[in-house]
Amino acid sequence: MTKDQLFAFAQHITPQKTLSRVIGKIAECENTWVKNTFISQFVKKYQVDMSEAVNSDPLSYRNFNDFFTRAIRPELRPICNEENSIACPADGAISQLGKIEHGTLFQAKGHYYSLTSLLGGDASLSNQFLGGSFATVYLSPKDYHRVHMPLTGKLTKMIHIPGKLFSVNKVTAEQIPNVFARNERTVCLFDTEAGPMAVILVGAMIVASIETVWAGQVTPFNKNVVTWDYDQLSKININKGEEMGRFKLGSTAIVLFGKNAINWEESLQAETPTKMGMQFGQVIKQ
């Protein structure tokens, strides 16, 4: 068994949810010694660049989660303003991006996963994105962990889908099939100038929770798929570049658009580093 296979196997036998909840409790702890030890070791291990943060003193945060979801200085992440431009939703790196072909998305090394499964089994919803485009951005532990809007949009639906909590790094994506469609996740649907857009926040090992700006903490929620429909009266509109959600400990964001709606930037490919707000693609004007 290779090192990568052993890493994947270990995740199958690890009590994922129990471990994640325990780490989540520690991450919320406000005891000075506990939180400062946790934060100091994290900054050292992952070489976190605190000079980018609005508050650059890591030990001044109330707890680890406040440090982890720290705000970044806005001048360091300008939002692309070219005509028809799409903004990158998060700091991190491209895991994969491309076309949604035959109702599947490319994961890694010959692994594909179902669009319908990713969206919680709703075939009518997945039909909106058949033949469309997807991009998967992996947020590493050192990255800024807020997710922002690629385009201005009106919220129409949110779906919480319970699941596993496998790691979502490159090794796991290459070793565990359907990992993004198996993990706990929150699907957020918007109407935009490019038509329907989905931003999917995927949970992972030791991710304590996923939050959205309109609903607060969404995960962990319960053991069933839960859907929130936002009618015309809700009027939840979020502008391009504004925060729409965040991870308390890191994970992955997946963006979906419909057929013939957008083109990704030609320079983007697997493992390309990303910064929130950079130009990610262009809307195709009909």
C-alpha cells in the first residue's frame, strides 16, 4: 500500500464527525492558553501571512475560529471590474475546472462524479447546469477562508446536504471517488446576469462548520437534506466580490454555471494558485 493509499484508508476508519466536533469545540475555546497555543502552532506550521489581515496580531483574536476566519485588507484583494468579468470566489488553488459533460464533473486522475449527486439528488436542479461549466477551488489551511460572490446574484435556494467529512486535498481527490458528492455540503443557488449560478461550500475533515452571510451557521444541521427556498419577498441580493460564506477550518468551493453562459480564463488549470477577486472568467453575452 502506497503512502497516499494509506492516507486515504486512514480517513475511512477515522471517526470523522466526532473528531471534527471535538476540534470545533477547541476552536471555539476562549481560554487564553488554549487558544494562543493553538493559534501560534498553526501560524508556525502553515506559515500564515498575518500582514494581509485587517488585524495582524494572531493572539488578539477571541478564539481560534475568529483567527481562522479573519478579515483580509480589502486593498489586497481588488475585485476585477472588466466588462463581463467573473471574480474568483476564494484564495487557494484550482483543483479542477472545465465543462460539465454527460452530467459529470472531473475530480482527479480518472475520477468523475455526478452533478445530480453533488446537488443532493435534484434532477430538475442539475438540468440547469447540464453542458455548463464548473470550477473547484481548494482552500488550504493557510489561506483566507471567506468565500465571495463571483457575480452579483439574487439568492433563490439553499440546500444543506449531510455526508462524510473526508479531507478534500489533492491526495484525497486522487484516491477517494466521488469525494465532493459524498462530503457534507451547502449548495447556494443564485440568479445572475449569466443565468443560474451555484456556489457549493464543501465540508471536510475537522471543518467545524460552514456559514453563510444570510443564514449564519448552516452545518452541522441534521441527518437529512434540508432546502430553503427564497421567494421574491426575500430580496437577498449580493454583489460581485461581497462575502457570501465562510469555513471554520478549510475546505473547497465549487462554482457552477449553465451551458454557453461563461468561459473560464484560459490561463487557469489544475493547481493554478488563486486570489479572491482576480479575474476568473467572462460572461458570454447572447
